[in-house]
Amino acid sequence: MSHYYQFFQNDKCEYFPCHKGAKKEHFNCLFCFCPLYGKENCGGNYSYTKTGRKDCSVCILPHSDGGYDYIIRKIEE
């Protein structure tokens, strides 16, 4: 069974890659907006801004190898 549905890359996007330090060849754009953003215990690398917003700018979890499987498991919890 193929797993091509787990990976999508839009290297034509003006923001690609949207996280500094991410390796372009493995950067997964499938979850451009992380579906775990609303979860306080998402497991990603985040902080809070002075205004209380979640800042995920250094988190590459949804864009990394294994990110798809991780997100699906967290959604199912």
C-alpha cells in the first residue's frame, strides 16, 4: 500500500519552507495549518506570546518525517 497521501510539498509557495532551519527536501506541506494548534498538549515545540497566543513558529513537527502519523494519533486521542 502506498503512503503518498501522507506527503505533499508546495515548493512554489512564497513561504516555502515556512520554518527556518527545516530541510527543504523533506518538508511536508500537507498540514500547512497544524490541526493540533487548538490542543494545549499537542506535543510540539511552542511557546506563548505576551498576548497569550500560541506561537508555533519554531515547531516543525507537522512538517517532518513521521509528522503525519503523529498528528493522526493525536487527533484520535
